[in-house]
Amino acid sequence: MKAPTPPLPKFARPAPPRPDERVDEAGRPVRPSLQDQAKSVGVGVTSWVEERVGLSPFLRGFLFRKVPKGTNWFYTLGSATMFAFLSQAVTGVFLAMYYEPDPTRAYESASRITNEVFLGELVRGMHRWGATVMIILIFLHMGRTFFFGAYKYPRELNWLIGVALLILTMAMGFTGYLLPFDQRSYWATVVGVNINASGPILGPYLADFLRGGAEFGAVTLSRFYAIHMMLIPGLIAALIGFHLYLVAKLGTTAPPWVKPDKKALAKREL
Ligand code: HEM
Ligand code: HEM
């Protein structure tokens, strides 16, 4: 008699038989077909990861979630903003490989990127114009969510996270602007920091924090560089993650001209 199989721990699921472990009715091993062998290279790797990570229910829920009738191109503006940010991150990392955050070297290193580094002019141009594109897209996306009433219950928190993302994105533009360290970027930043200093109560402290003391100098540049390269991108990435989690959890707002589908609402499908 066959020995009973020991019970699996509660949390474990029996693994499906692998192509090379299959047996026929008489219990003889079945040679995997060529197709099975080919599958085990690609699909095998994904299922190996999936069996251990278990992300597919989450991904399926996110990628195949229902969206209301009437969803149109305006709904792509959030994703477009996200891709602008990703493009900024990729081009920014390449710029950081050549850029030197030192007052005596910054201008020279930035012009070396434009004039000498292979494709440097293209990458720097993409980063410079990408910054403007991201700001335009974020405002258009904010306009879409405002005019479609997507800030109302239950999405108020997502709107507030959006406001934080807007402020952080503008702070990226401000901190990045100093980095080329030419006359224009230097004096524009001096003016910007002085405007901050004129704010009530916290203003002078914020200006001291940005300058790294009472005077503009080498510390100011490395501070702006660290804030631009690490602090704010980390915050933006984390907030985008939370923003998207809420979009998936709460669903998408229907356009104002589409009547709510009461049946779907009752079933909490939208
Ligand atoms: C992870 C993300 C990012 C990294 C690693 C990064 C890195 C850099 C570096 C190394 C520079 C100096 C090179 C240069 O001046 O050409 C720079 C410049 C700049 N960055 Fe970023 N950046 C990032 C994201 C952003 C974002 C999201 C924005 C704005 C929305 C932005 C706006 C700027 C601007 C305006 C400049 C000045 C460009 C110029 O005048 O040449 N950056 N960035
Ligand atoms: C880095 C900036 C941002 C990124 C990457 C981003 C990304 C997204 C994405 C991908 C969506 C879902 C698709 C869509 O509706 O477009 C979304 C929805 C939403 N976003 Fe943003 N967003 C950003 C900034 C903002 C800002 C500035 C606000 C408002 C102040 C905002 C408020 C919202 C709201 C309320 C929704 C829900 C829309 C709905 O239910 O129809 N987001 N965001």
C-alpha cells in the first residue's frame, strides 16, 4: 500500500509537477517534449519566481482592473508624468557619471558633457527639456483630476499625495537649475533662496538649510546636488508607489458626463 503523504503546512501549496517530473498512468517517467523543455526556459523562470514571490494576484488586479465607461486620453496624463520622471531618472544617472559637484569644476564638467562626451548633448538636452515637460504634464494631470472631480471622497488622500508630488517636482526643477553653475543658474538660485528667506517664521531657517550656512559656497552646491540626486527622487518614487496603490485600490473616477453604473457600484466593481 502506498504510504500516505505527510500533511503540508497550512501556508504551503502543493507545487505543480515540473515537465521533467511527470509520470504516466503506470508511474513511469514521461520524457518532456521539446515544447515543454523550451517552456521551462522562459515560463519556468517566471513560474520559479512567482512560486516564491506570489506577486501575480496583485499584478493581475492592478493591470486588469475595471475602468469606467468613457475613459479617454486625458486619463493617460498621470502615466505620462510617471514616464517623464523615469526618463529624468535615467538621463540624470548618466549625467551624474560625468558631472562634478564642485564650484571650480561644475561649469566645466557640464560643458564637457555637452561638447565632448558621446551623446552627452542629447542626454543633457533630454534632461533639461524633460524637466519642463514633466512640470507641464503634472499640471495637466492635476487639471484632469480637478475637472473630473477625482479629488472628492474617497480620493482626498490621493489628491494630497499629488500636491506633495507637485511641490517635490518643482523642488527638483529648482535644485537642478543651480547644478550647471553658470551666471544665470547661480543668480537665479540666489534670488530663489532669498525669496524663501522672506517667508514667515520658517523662511530664514529654510534659506540657511538650502545654503548650508549664511553664505553661498561649495557646501550650497553639494547640498543642492545631494537633494537633487537622492533625497527628493527617493521621496517622489515612494509617493508615486503609494499614489498608484490608491489608484488601484479606489478605482478610477468616471468622467463627469458619464452616468454612474449603479449595478456595478452596488457590486463594488468600479
Ligand atoms: C533621479 C532623478 C534625477 C537625477 C539622478 C538627476 C541628476 C541631475 C544631474 C547630475 C544634473 C547636472 C547635469 C547638468 O547640469 O546638465 C541635473 C541637472 C538638472 N536637473 Fe536633474 N536629475 C533627476 C531628476 C530631475 C527632475 C525630476 C527634474 C525636474 C522636474 C530635474 C531637473 C533638472 C534641471 C532643470 C537641471 C539643469 C539642467 C541644465 O541646465 O543642464 N532633474 N540633474
Ligand atoms: C509625479 C507626479 C504624479 C504622477 C506620476 C501621478 C500618477 C498618476 C497615475 C498614473 C494615475 C492614474 C491614471 C490617471 O488618472 O491619470 C493618477 C491618478 C490620480 N492622481 Fe496623480 N500623479 C502625479 C501627480 C498628481 C498631482 C499633482 C495630483 C493633484 C494634486 C494628482 C492627483 C491624482 C488623483 C486624485 C488621481 C485619481 C484619479 C481618478 O480616480 O480618476 N496626481 N496619478
